[in-house]
Amino acid sequence: MEKITFSREMGFNREEFDRILPAALNGRSFETNNSGIESSLGAGTMRLVISDQKFRKIASISLPFLVIEFIFEGLSQQQVDETMRYFDLRYQRGGG
């Protein structure tokens, strides 16, 4: 299986992102190192490379966001899709 890589902007500051991460990883253990976060997913791995805090300015409002690079190795596209569906649900914000 080849490496699957993509990135996305997420509207969180680093503190919020770190607080939600254990739930988003479904209780799997993870390690934090200089290059980001790594977690084992069965026979494969998921690595997250997290940017420095960025801000999007809209008029007088400044909204924090992070650019997250997702790197999956040793997993099928279906496994990545299932992992991301769960991950995204945990980071979803309520609102109306």
C-alpha cells in the first residue's frame, strides 16, 4: 500500500486541537514529537504535521486556524476514509 497524503485547514487553535485529539483518535495511543503527532492504526500509521498557528482576518475579526498535513502509510483508501470520517465527527462544531 502506498502513502496517502493530504492537507486541510482546521478552524482551531493548537490548544483546542490538542484537547480534542484523544477522542478523534478513538482512544488509540499517540506520540508527539518534533515533526508532529503519530498514531498506529492496525498495521499502518497516521502522522499529523501541524503548522504554526495562523489567523484569518475578516474585517475586525481574527479567526485562528491550523494547516494539518495528514500522512497515512500502510492503509487502504477505505481505511483512511473510515478513520477520517470518525476524526472529522470529533472535530465538528455545533451551531445553527
